[in-house]
Amino acid sequence: MITRLLNQLLINITDVLLEMYVTGICGSDMHYWKHMAIGPFIVTDPMIIGHESSGTVVKVGKNVKHLKPGNLINSFENLY
């Protein structure tokens, strides 16, 4: 059901649409959450914790050549 709905979304020619399965929270995330800082790195703006994720490629833009629907992925991203 979710995959069918995601397939209906329009994406740009360089975008990759992912169906995410799980996102982990690591020790650094917990430290930021509890202390709002790690050493000299102080959180001053909203921060989304949890940046180690896995899922499946659902759809790719026409200029994306290195991934295809059905590929399993993992990502390591920080969003601020």
C-alpha cells in the first residue's frame, strides 16, 4: 500500500524516493539530546537526531544512473 502511494509521487530528475524501514539513534545523538552539545559543538538551532537509516529505493529521477527501484540502501546523514 505505501509503495503504491509513493510511486504516485512526482520527483525531480535528480531525486531518489526512498521507503525507509528504520532509523537508528547513536551515542552522539543521545549526547546531543541530553546535553545539547558534544565538546565544542553546541546545538543552537533545532536538530533532528537519528541519522543512520536503511530502506529501499522506490523511484528515481531520469538522470539518476547509480540506483534503481528495489535497491536496498543505508544512509548516514545529519539534518540541521
